[in-house]
Amino acid sequence: MKERDYRAQSTDYFGKIKGTWHELAFEKEEAPYEKVLQSFYNECNGAGKSIANGSEGRKSLLISNAIYLSSWDKKMINIPVIGSDKEIEFEQEFERMLKERTN
């Protein structure tokens, strides 16, 4: 069943969706955020390359901004393609609504 159909038909909102589940094991990293911030600092100062590139950050920002817009407008929000004209319009709409809410 497609996710959209599931949301439209299901009444068990907190039930586990049927499917195949896999446990993911991640490496343990000591002070991961410190390493990300240090690598960013190093790149800004010409002393290395950042671990986290800007395009990944833009994806997270788009999702975060879409969540805010959705909650403010009480409707579903389409997340635009990065680098498209729709992304610029999306961010302008977010900034406009943010300004309205903070004034």
C-alpha cells in the first residue's frame, strides 16, 4: 500500500506499518558534533574540508521550514527541488510568514 493511501484509509495511526524491518548499527563516534563543527571551522579558515557539506544542510533546512509552514498554514507543503525557482519562492514565503509571526 502506498503511504498516501495508508494515511487516507488507516484508523490505526500509531500502529506499526507492515513491512520488512532491519536494525541498523552505527559506529560509535566520540564527540561527533565537535568533529563536525571543527571540520566546518577548518574549512572556513582554509585548513581542511568540512565533513558536512552545504547541500545536506540545505535539505535539512528545507524540511524544517516546510514543517513550520505546514503548522502555520494547517496544510501539506510540497518541498521544492534544491536550486529551483520553486526553492526561492518557498524560502521567500517562509521568510514572509516568519516575519508576520514575529512582529
